[in-house]
Amino acid sequence: MTTHFKPALLMLLVWTAITGIAYPVLVTHLGQLLFPRQANGSLIEKDGKPLGSALVGQLFGDPKYFWSRPSATAPHAYNAGASSGSNQGPTNPALAEAIKGRVRALRDADPGNPAPVPADLVTASGSGLDPHISPAAAAYQVARVARVRNLAETKLRELVAQHTEGRQFGFLGEPRVNVLMLNLALDAAE
């Protein structure tokens, strides 16, 4: 038995050193060297103070801002330490009630808007942390934000267009708008 135990223990120690120490240290250093902004969380700063990450959504409830996608994380929204979806299927009554409530909140914030509410404004993403909304979701909110901020809708539509990101490499994913970046640009434009 000891003839098998010694090589097994030695292999455990060697592979633990390689995969548990050497590889993580190497990848961390390469990330810091080649992609320092991304490796440090893609933080967005203003006057040296971090405001958030370009990769994690934030809660915006004030009508003067564009609202993010709902978050399903717990114990609070956009909790990056608890990334998860709601795991509620389309026939789940709790999901239907949550969507009705979200639609009602959007309609109450902009009662004159007869347009259909885009799905990404009332459903959480799989991670619950999505920082982006669709261009349609941004367009849905333009009238409300313009009215509350007393801005021309055309100016706001231009701002949304400037902050609309295309498909990655021209064919991956969908066009999207980073809500935090758009709201920061909106504050800077005033």
C-alpha cells in the first residue's frame, strides 16, 4: 500500500502547486500586464472616486435617469457577490406578477407613453447583473427622461445613439446600451 501512497501523495502536491498556485499567479500577472483595466473590474471613476463598473448593472429609480434591467440577485439588486437569475419559468405566477409590477412602474413613470414595454425592461438577465439594455429599451425611456430633465428628445436620441454599442466583431451578440455610461453622459451634458 505504501508503494501506491507515496507517488499519489507526491502527484497531489505537484498538481496542487501547479493548478492551485502557479497557474493562478501566472494568469493574474498576465491579466494585470495585458488587460489592467479589465483585470481590475472595468471601474468607472469620476474625480478619482469609483462610481461603478462598466460590467455590472446598477439600480436607477429616479425618472430623470434611464433605468436598467431588473436584477434577480439577493439580498439586494445588482449584488455582484450573488450573481444569479430568478430561475422562474414563463409559466411561474410569481414571474408574471413581477412583470406586471414592473410594467406598472414604467407606465406610472411615463403615463403618456403608449408604446409596448420592451422585454428587457421587465425581465432580469441570467446573471442578474446585466449593465446593458437594448436600444429599444433606451428609446422607450427617451420621452420620460427628456420631459423630466427639460431636454429636447432629439438631443437625447443622439446621446443614446452615441452610447449604443454594436455587435462584437460585427456579428456576435446584439446592439446594446450601457446604462451607467449613458446616465453619466446625460449628467455631463447638462
